[in-house]
Amino acid sequence: MENRAFLSLGSNMGDRYQHLQAAVQLLDGHPSIKMVNYSSVYETDPVGYEDQDLFLNMVIEINTDLPPFELLEVCLKNEFLLGRKREIKWGPRTIDLDILLYNQENIETEKLYIPHSRMAERAFVLVPLYEVAGNIHLPGNREPLALLINRLPDKEGVRIWKRKNGEDGFGHSGN
């Protein structure tokens, strides 16, 4: 599996943790996706549309044979399977799966924007990404992730909820 990607997962409806677990299991169970690493789970304040419950967020690193648009289709299908409804922009959701990075590629289309268009502005993305791969640089940005995080005004809205510890159900199946 020659492609390296990072995905952001978020949930703020129902059993948030169960939604994250189910999404990880669906992704890791796909024959063309292998989970490599995952972050702790963070509880985060909503961004954009703020009149909603707190989120649980995390980042996973995967290896995949899928090209980026096929990976997007897998993510969208899994969101649908887990009850995602798109009613309010940035509104409540059972699960949100976003492709943050795909190798070092830059893709800008109506359907897909890699690196994710607002990730450098969002502590709920950068904090768990830093935990998984603190030494990477965002494409087109030479600054280390730690420096980007340090500048963000909303980093206090990202709090550890469940530390990564090997017993929390996010271990990969060994595909």
C-alpha cells in the first residue's frame, strides 16, 4: 500500500465514542486500507456553528492503495452507513471523516481539497495530527506543526478525553 494519508474523525451526536470506534473499524476493515497509527481522543468545542454539543475528535494515519477520490468515496459511504445527515453546514453529526493529507499532494477540486482547506486554522485537527505525526510539515508550509498549533487561538478548546493506550478499541485488525 503505497499511499500515506491522514484522516480526521469527529462526532458530536449520540454515542460519540462508539461512532469513532465504528468508523475506525469500517476503515481498517477495507481491503485497500491499513491503519498505521491513531491519536488519543480529544473533546473539543464546536467551531463555525457553535450552538451544538461538544465533539470528540481524533486523527488516524493510514496506508492505502486507493487514489484520493476513491478514498473520499469510502469516507462518504462510511459516513452514510453511520447515520450522517448533512442538514446544517458545520452542524451536528454522528460522524465526520475528512482527508487531511494524502502523501504530499495538493488537490483542489469542488469535491476534494487536499491538504484540507481549513486544517491549519483548527486546533481540533492539528493537535491530534501532531500527536500522530509531529514531525511532518503541511504541503506548502515549512513551519513545524508545533508552531502552527501555538499560534491558534482555539487550542484551549481541545482537551484530552481518552488517552491512546492500546486497550481502547482503536487497534488495527492486521489487514
